[in-house]
Amino acid sequence: MKLIHTSDWHFGMPLGTDSYEESQRYFLEQLYELIRRENVEAVLCAGDIYDSSVTNADAVNLFNETAEKLCMDLKVKFILIAGNHDSAARLASCRELLKASGMYVTGRLSRDISPVLLDEGKTAVYCLPYFTRDEAAALFPEKKGDIRSQEDAAMVICDHIRAAMDPSRRNIVMSHAFIVDAELSDSDRSAKIGYAAAVSKDVFEGFDYVALGHIHKPQQIAPHIRYSGSPLKYSFGAEESHEKGVVLIDTEAMEQRFVVLPMLRDRLTVTGTYDELIANENLRDCYLRLHVTDRYAGLELQAELRERFPYLIELIGKSAAAGEELSTLSVEELEKLDDSDIMIRFFEENYQTTPTAEQIELFRTALEETLQEVDLG
């Protein structure tokens, strides 16, 4: 049978006051088409379905639509685990009821992990959601003294699975974990902070395939261990050069193939003069970080460029003098500015001075009077 390994969808991730939902929906359409074309029978999602444990209604609706499409329309098994960004309890609500529809959700780690059996029992999928060392120690009190690190915890859990698994089956583990020496992207913010929780690939010896989530760059850690990566480019820098897609697995011979899926919008950092950037016809539909070499990054320049490039995320301008830092302005920063902040930046950008407290108070008074006139209007 054929399986798809994917992860790190991050539904609900903000993009200023907007979101990545349009691009995520485009990815899902590519996923559905691949399932039909390859006669895929199960989708394995290795965590971080959501970007936050407290997510918005649009993200929940998108997940619900996705689950219904996979299980009810395409008739494939949907097997997923909670990542560190997910709410384990929320994700796994009604998990027993969902099994009847072909959806298998594992929110929290348990001691005895019953595999999801596929292909008439020939393939077993063991689900390891994101867990901490303390959670593992609580589940295995007899091993508490041996669990001094995340590596120890992972080894104890995998040893427990190995002791009970049937070697005549294709045994697959799905885990949301950080493997030592995995290549990170700027969007792997949690992994960078939690580097001490990294584990070696040795903990996954003995399994036929390990479907990993957590790291956003698709990469093969060992012949049988892979990160599928995130379906979208969620950061600038190294991630701009990544190909995005999913892993297609044929359990007959345990063959793996990374399938690149097209994205609705690419993510690019582009450097040039103002005139060079404006003349570029190929950037309008991309998520952009623009470095304008001959102008300062200010509100007026950002407004001009956003008319031309509606998906501009970050603007970098020239430095004021040799040795000084480049001026930068992101869309998120702009959207957090109140009226007084905008007035202060206007003074700094146009007059190279900061307004006095008296000038700021005069501005606020004038603004309030103007707004009152508009309301009375």
C-alpha cells in the first residue's frame, strides 16, 4: 500500500493581520490530487497541525474541512499526532469516536502504544506525540532513575515498543522530535530554543520507517528516518531555497520518494534600487522581503511598495551612514503602531528629529477633534 508522510502544517499561523490560509488551501488541493493519482490509502501527519495551542476559528474550520475531505470523500486513513504547537487535549477530543471514520489522533503519550494497523495488519503505525522527559518518567516509574535526558526518555519508550512489536510487519513510527544534527530554518523557533531536548537517531533503530515532524526543512536523517518538512516556506533566509512537498512511501518494498508540490506563493528576499524593484514583474505574487539599497525603510516607502507588492512582509532600507545598521520595517511592526507612533516615525524619517512631548500632545488633541468632527459629520 502507499502512504503519505507530511507534517508541520501550522494552520492559523499569522501573516500580519492576515494568514497563510490561502496558500495552505492550495497545498491541500495538491495533496488531494496526489492521493488520487497514486491511490494512497493513508496520510500520516507528524504534528504541528496548528501553529498555536489557542488557535482561531478559521484554522479549526480548515482542519475540520481537511479531515472530512480525507476520511469521508477520499476514503483514506488519517493518522496524526500532536506537536509542541498543538493543544493535545483539544486535538484528541472524541478520538475514539473518530476512529470509526478512519481518523486516528494521538494527543498525549501513553505507556502502552497500540499501533494503527493498515493493509490487513501487514503495516503497523506507532504514534509518538510530542512529549517531555517528565511525562515519560511518570509513565515508566520503574525507569525513572534511568531517564535523565530526552534521549533517555525516547530510548525507554522505543524499547518498550520494540519489545512488543511484530517483526513480520512493516513497523512505522511517527514522532514529533528534534534529531541531533538536523538542519534548522529560521521558522524552527521552538527547536532552536529546545536544543537540549534533541535526541540521536539511534533511538529509532529497528523500525522500518520513522516519519518525523518538528523541523521545517525536508531531509533524510538516515535511510529509514525522514523529516517531511513543512508544506510552505514560513521564514526568510535558508528556507527560501527549500523544495517543499511530502514523502510518498510504498510499504511493499519500503520505498520512499520525496514528491515536490507546487506552492501558491514563493518566498523571496530581493535586493535592488527602488527603480529596479518596481520594474520587476515577477514579484507581485510572492511573499517578499525587499532590501531597497537607495532609500530608507519608512512608512511612506512601505505604503508605496505594498501597492505594487501586496504580499510584502519585511522592508529593509539603506543605512544612514557607513557602519550604521540597516533600517528595517516589517508589516507586523507597522500594524502594531498606534497613531502617535506613526507621527513619531514621520518626524524621524522626514526631519531626523524626535517630536517633543508638547508636540505629541498637540497631535493627539488635533486627532481627537478631527475624529469627533467626522463622527458628527
